[in-house]
Amino acid sequence: MNKDFDIIIVGGGLAGASLAIALGDSGLRIAVVEAAPFGAPAGFDGRTVALNYGSRRIFAALGLWERIVSLGACPIERIHISDRGRFGFTRLEAASMGVEALGYVVEIGVLGQALQQALRGLANVRLIAPARLQQLTITGESATVTLDAESGAGPLTARLVVGADGTRSAVRAAADIADETTDYRQTAIVANVTPERPHGFTAYERFTSSGPLALLPKIENRMAVVWSARSQDADGLMALSDAEFLRGLQARFGNRLGRLTQLGKRQAHPLALTEAAEHVRPRLALVGNAAHTVHPVAGQGFNLGLRDVAALAEILVDSARAGDDIGTLSVLNEFAAWRQNDDRAVMRFTNGLVRIFSNDFTPLALARGLGLTLVDLAPPLKRALLRRTMGLSGRLPRLARGLTI
Ligand SMILES: Cc1cc2nc3c(=O)[nH]c(=O)nc-3n(C[C@H](O)[C@H](O)[C@H](O)COP(=O)(O)OP(=O)(O)OC[C@H]3O[C@@H](n4cnc5c(N)ncnc54)[C@H](O)[C@@H]3O)c2cc1C
């Protein structure tokens, strides 16, 4: 078995699998090392993600969008943002941006299925799973990755290792790259419900003093609930009976869609903001949650990670075509510099929303009500907000403009 590659991607979750597919026609020899068995849901845990319009374009350019839609994607035609018990609200409409949808709600399992089907068809990609990174050694010319003994694979070498192995990245730790983590002291409880009335393809984001509550439209008139509660209340919410939980949810959300029923299985995700101090080193790059993990408040996390993937794939393909060594710092610095503004903007935006809205201090509550009303009344502000949340701000990779690499 050949053990030398151009690129080893550690982590075959949403970001890692997308990167391997984006590099599918590049001629580069790629290994994807994934801790979970392939075919089993790897990093895919029954949750949903809201893919923004920019991510739809990337998946369309990769030839995956039709497959994702056929497996199940629900369009978001408008987003209703409000502050529970206060006067301000704003509505964001797809029609005002001339698009059919602001985003799409897709189950992570569905996305995983589409990605894994595509991965299997790629001649230049080797899947190594289940296998865990144990050690990473970087020398001038190459990187060596040692995997756990159970994987049966000996050490692998490559010109570049990409860490796509999530928030607690083993690649980041092995390279001794520090991270800065801020605990939000909030836990997202996710579950699916069915509203009595049709959801009308509207996503609801309600800010409450204990954290934001989102209800996202799914196919077959289901809705995905993301209830960010204070962490000290999360165990209690998880322990409630279904009927009690639904009563609490209804009290928070209100009666806009009639009675909420048919609660699915609940899952709890503690929330923190994590950023790696460096996103590249010689022979090393981090993408997705391994580089940055944000609060799910505006559904930005994977969308941001997918833009990393699209930018990195473009730079690597261009460098390889130019005959450059893809693992050198000069090539990788170009990627880090390109992504810095977008990364920071999304972190500031999501962090700001959590800080400003998870607060009952009266002047702040009045100011945010005013802020929401202002956004509602000022079309340029609204368009700027929409372009950011749709993933269409700043310098976009070719894939995010609907072009091939
Ligand atoms: C409640 C909640 C709601 C969210 N909603 C949205 C949303 O609406 N929109 C959005 O864009 N984002 C959303 N996100 C964020 C999104 O889920 C993440 O950004 C995304 O899943 C990160 O993907 P990733 O591939 O970078 O990391 P992961 O999904 O964590 O994948 C990492 C992969 O690496 C593998 N791995 C780990 N360690 C090793 C190792 N040592 N060796 C080999 N493999 C390893 C794992 O098995 C896994 O498959 C939400 C997050 C939460 C918590």
C-alpha cells in the first residue's frame, strides 16, 4: 500500500470530506483519515444545519447540490428575528435579495450521506477509517502522521497535513498550537417538533435573556429547535418529560405557529467560542471547527468552515498547477491571510449577538429593540446583514461564485 501522499486530511467530517471532494479533480494524491468507520455517520449526529446561499453555491459547483436536495433540503424563504417580550423585530426576505431562498435546512446525516457517496467515487482519494491520529512530525520537506495501532495503517507521509478534526483537534494539539476558548455558559438543546400550522418556510430566531431560541423549517412541516439555555438549566431541561419540555418551549416561542407537538429525541451541546492561535504552519493547515468554533446563534459555523475549504482548495490547486510546493509557508500564508477577515467578522458577529441579546439589562434591551427596528426600516443595513449571513461578503473563492476550481 502506498503511504506517501500530497495531502493527508485528518478528519472526514463535514469540512474534511468537503475538502477532499473539492480536490477531487486536482490530480493531487489525497488520504482522508477518519476516526469513525466510513459508512457510519462520521461527525454526523442527527442534528440539522442551516446552509446559507453561499454554501449552496459551493455544493452546486462541486456537483453535489442536486443530490442534497433529492435527499432532503428545506428552503428558508424568510427569517423572522425578535426579542422575546420586547417591541423590536426584523424580517429578512429572500425575495428582497432576488434569490429563491436565504438558505436551506439539511440534516447532518443527509449531508454526510451525500459527501460519502461522492468521496467513494474519487480515484485520487484514499479513505482510511476507522483510524485516529496519534502523532504528527513535521520536517523541512514533509509531514509524517502516525495512526493508532488498531487502524492497521503504518505511518503516512505527505507534503501537507490538513487538520479538519473538529473543535478538540488532535492535529492542533500535536502541533502544539494554542487555542483561545471562551465558555458561553450556555448549552444548546436540539430536537425536532411539528407545528400545528404550516411553517411557511420561515426561520424564527427569538432572543431571550437566557439565550437565543431558533426554530428552523424542515421538510414535511417539521421544525428543528435550537434552544440555547443557561448551562445550569440544561440538565433540568433534558430531564423534563416530552410534554413538560414542549410546554416550556411553547411559552418561550409563543403561539405564532399554533401548538408545537411530536417532540423528537433531545441532544445537548455545551457552547463555547474557540479559536486556534495559528491556522497554518509549514506543512500544516487547519480548517472548519479545528480552526474556529462559533456559537450556533446565526447558523454560521459550518458555512464559515466551508468557505475555508473552498479557499484552501483553490490555493492548493493553483499552487500545484504552478509547480509550487503546496506545503510551504508562503503558499499557506496566502490561505491564512485570505480567510482572516471573514473568520474574525463571523466570530465578532456571533459573539456580539450572544453578548448583546443574552442580557436583561434594561437600557441594553431597549437599545437592541431599537436596533432591530432600525434594521427593519433601513434597507441598506438589512442588505449588509443579509449578505453577511448569506455568505456573500468579502472576497469569495471561485467555488462560492459558482465556478469550478
Ligand atoms: C447546536 C448546533 C447547531 C449548529 N447549527 C449550525 C447551522 O445551522 N449552520 C452551520 O453552518 N453550522 C451549524 N453548527 C456548526 C456545525 O455543526 C459545525 O461547524 C460543523 O459540524 C463542523 O464541521 P467540522 O468537519 O469542522 O468538524 P466535526 O463535525 O467535528 O468533524 C470532525 C471529524 O474529525 C474526526 N476526528 C476527530 N478526531 C480525530 C482524530 N484524532 N483522528 C481522525 N479523525 C478525527 C471526527 O470523527 C469527525 O468526523 C451548529 C453547531 C451546533 C453545536
